[in-house]
Amino acid sequence: MPKNPSDLEKNNPHDKKEKSSSSIRNNNATARANRPTGSSGRSSPSTNASSKTYLLFLATCIFVSMTGNILHHRIADPHNIHKHAMMSFEQRHLGLAHKEAHDEKKRKKAELEKELIAALKKVEAEKAAGGGGTDGSSIAEERLLEEEERMRENLAGLNCEDHGGPLDMLEAGEMVYWRDVPSDAEFVSPIKKNDGKKRYLTFEPDGGGFNNARMSLETVVVMAHAMGRTLVMPPSQGIYLLRKDRDKQRVHFSFKDDFYHMEQISYEHAGLDIISTEEFLKAEAMTGRLRNKTSGEVIFPPNNRTDWDGMDPKPLKEYLRDVTLTPLTWQPDSCIAAFPSDDGPEHTRELTDMLEEIKKDFPGYRKYKDRPTDVNAEPLERLKEAVAGRVKDLCIYDEEMQAADVVHFMCYHKMRVRLLTHFYAFLFFEDWKHDLWSKRFVRDHLRYSDEIQCAAARVVAAVRSRARSRGNSTSGEFDSFHIRRGDFQYKNTRLEADEIYKNSRDEIPDGTTVFVATDHQGKPWFKPLADHYDLVFLHDFKQELEGVNTNFYGMIDQLVASRGRTFFGCHHSTFSGFIFRMRGYHSQKKELKGWEKGEMHHSFYYTGKNEKHVYEHYIPVHSPIYSREFPTSWRDIDQGIDELWIDPVLLEHR
């Protein structure tokens, strides 16, 4: 294997921290869990003779919890004291931008707390007006629960006022699968070095389609946090298949600014700093701190350029490969990147010893079908499932990598140096709480930007309105497909429309409004489906998409399709895969049938009997990893939040 990756042919044809915290806790979780669930996914209130007592107990618990939370987080919490000290420093040195954002969040938070107090008073009034009967108490209880749920989602939710709507809170709120977990923002990796020296992680985006790049991005963001390194985002550049209408709109995009809220993520999280390539080059390259790793000679960027936005990234890639540690052996199809629960080589040896023990009786992945390992099981048991049937080696973040100023992850297809994997399949954390933190982090923060989410919410509302107006569903329910054809290399997925109908007709009744996300432009091809369903496509909603960059349409397609009652996706498609994962997040939030095991019972592949029902079962991660998503990414990931240890020493050096 070549030692110097910059000598390789690199052409590719497909070429802070303010916390969004909520003082409203989900203290009615037990009440919801103990109530029967209706078809809408919302629990039904109790109507027995003790409901008034139960209601008073519920209201008191919420009010006491809210009051205690305010006292703890605003007066006694040392993390909060530190946060305000940081805010004061940032206001003096970073200007008013962060202060204004903080004040706006604080104002909205205060308004929501007032609304909750008002809701509690309304419940008491309705209970008194009920004259001792159970109906009044039941209605009041349900309204209280709805009000508390609405406000909790608002705090962690989606505000579309500045993004063209929808203004209706329910229409925007239905897109929300993420949560606000304030303590998660304080968590710092246990192996982050506390020596005051900045270390960096740089990377090259995957050269395939957007969802391949999304997968590699998720992986490097979680790795940067796990390694305690500042993440350097690549400059804006063209992305494969996202170059539509280049003469009318932007076609160069940055993962830092355009698709996600990276700046806010960096600002909110104690353990993760994110900067641009330009900031990195000015701070490290132009000050003579980057040296050729073979000769030791100081090397400056090509033409001393620091701003590479919109430029050909090839010279920059070659430069970074020359001056950084580039781990060529970190290949997801041959190893798992394992991170110990504490710093020091002895803790790394614990992980390698575990793997040697597992190799004595190496398990196959089918052993875990419908029998998931507990998320809080011992490390040995979790590692057994993680490697089952696929890899027998660990990628170790060893002393050489830890000492390197910059670690750089290449994307070079011919050498299979490519992070085409799911973060949860490639990264293993000895501490189960760290593992679940990483999965919550991706769910709650690596979500599409509000602009994209709100555009999708407008389309979803329009599709539901159409379903109601045509009498297909009084509640506006619709079903959805993702049909991939285009340049897709998997020929077994290229079914004709009549075959797709045969595979879906048992799950989707004739006459149903069906949203189709697709890369196929010819409507006549869909006629066998249109003969049975009321088909709609994204381009049918031009009014809802006015002013939106058409290169965002793929992401909007995913979000709209994820809200279908029943969904059929394309096997091997990473585009479909992310739709399935978002549906998994929603299923956990709503506690839908099979949620305890991560199962989904209205999510299918249309390609054939072998794949159709795979999401109705818990299946562990197995090869080929990229071809689908796995329940471990969404199953039971909200455990251990209160047990997550926050190192006060590391927090002080944030």
C-alpha cells in the first residue's frame, strides 16, 4: 500500500455554547405509558372514579418539577453558572449576534412557561366545573397533556415563521422527531486531551450522491467529538447530482452552512468545536504549523490560498494529504473504530482483549434477529453483536493518532478508503451511555436545516389537504413511495410500475393519495400505479416550494415521504435508507407497534418478498452496511440521559 497518498491518482468521476435547554421535563411519560394507545398514536385519558385525584397528582408533579428545574438550572447548577460566564465573555469578544439569539430563545422559553402555568390553572378550573364527574377531568387531563406535549416539542421543535410557514404549529410540529436534551450538550468525550492544545480532524466528503456524503459526514462529526478534535468543514463545492439550474441558483454547497445548523451545533456543545477550512488554514497553515509528513518541511497551501469555496478541491485535497496523518487502514468493511470509556493505553487493551475473547466463538448476525442486546448491557455483550458476522478487527485511536495535530480522512474509491458507512455501524463505544449519546446527537442535531424542514412541512400539509378534499381520508392520511431508477446500478431494483403495484397493493388500498419521491421524470411510466392510486409528486406543489433552491428537493422528498402512513422504499438506496431511519425515530417518539424492539410495521421495500418485510424485525448491523438502515440507530436511545457523566474539569476548558 502506498505510504504517501498524495502520489495517487485522485480524480473522481463523481467529482459557545448556549444551550437550547428546556425547563419543561417530560414528567408525564409514566402517565402516557400506562394509558391505552389509540389509532392516532396519542394515549387515551383515564375515565375511572380516581381520575380527579390522578389529574391533581399529574398537575402537581409537572408544576413542582418545573419549579425545581428552574431553581436548579438558574440558581444552583454550576454548569449554568459557567454557561453565563461564557455568554458574558462571548458578548464582549464576539459581538451581539449570539446574545440576540440567546435572548430570543430565553424570551420564547419564558412565554412557554407562562402558557404551561395558564394551562394548569385552566385544568383546575375545568375540573371544578366538572361537578365531580369524570368527563370534565378526562377532558382537562387530555388538554393538559396536549398542551405540555406541544410546548415541549416547541422548545426542541421547528419554528417556520421566518421560513415561509407553515404557521400552524401542528403542521410544522409533525416533522419533529428530534428532542432537546440539555445535558447532552455538556457531554465531553472521556478521551479528550486536556492539555490546552488544539487538535483537528479534516476530511473529504464522499464523492457519491448526497446521501452517501451525509453518511460520511455523520461519521466524522461523531468521531471528531469522540477524539476531542476540532472538526474542519470542507469548503463549499459542487455535489454529485446537486448541480441543477447552475445559471439560475447556487450549485456550490457547504455542509457547514447549507444543509445543517453546524454553527449552532458547535456553539451549543461543550465537547465539539466546528470551524471552516478557511479558519483552519489561516490559523495553522499560514502560520507555518503544517509540515510535510515525510520531509518535515513547512508547506503552505497552494498559491497561499485560504478561501477555497467554489474552487476545484483537488489541489487542497493533495495538500492536506501531504501535511496530515491519514489513517488508510480505517476502512469500515474491515474494522470497527472502538473508543474506550477512559483515557490511557490500558483501557484500549481492554477493548482488544474483549475482541480476542469474542473470536473464540465468533457469532453470526442471525443470532440476534428479534433478540437485540440490551442497550445498557456489558461492553463485551454489545461488542459481540456489533461485530457479529462481519469484522474481526478494531481500528484503534492509538497514541500516534492521538498525538497528531491533524488527522485527515480521505475519500479515494480505488483504494476503498471511503467512509461509506453508518456512524453507528462503524463506531463502538465501551461506555453504553456514550454510545446512546452519539445516536441522540445525530438524531437531535444532524437533521436538515429549518428552511428544508419547513418547506417539507408545507408540502405535507398540502398533501393532507388534498387527501381530505378528495375524500380519501378525513384525517388527511396519505401513503408514500421512493422509486429510484435513474443511474442506479442495482438492476434487481428496476421493477416496472405494474410490478411495484403488485408488491404494494396488499398494504395500500386503491384510491389512496400516494406521494411519490422519485428521480424518474416521465409520468407515463407511472400509469399502472396512477390507475389505482391518487399519485402526487413534489413538482405538483410549486406554490409551497416557491423560492426554494431546487437542489434541496431531494431532501424535501425524503422528509415528505417519511410522513406517509405506509411507505415503500427502494432496496440498496441510501436515499430510502434515511427515510426509514426518520420513520424509526418517529416510531420511537410515538411508541408505535413494535417500538420496544425497534420494529416498524408500515415500512416496506417494493423490490420483492425477500426484502419487503425486513423492517418488521430487529436485525443487527450486517453487510452490506450502506444498503439499508438498522434499528440500533433509533431503538431505545433515550436511556441513560440522567446517568451521563459530565466531567467538570473538561467543561471548564470548553
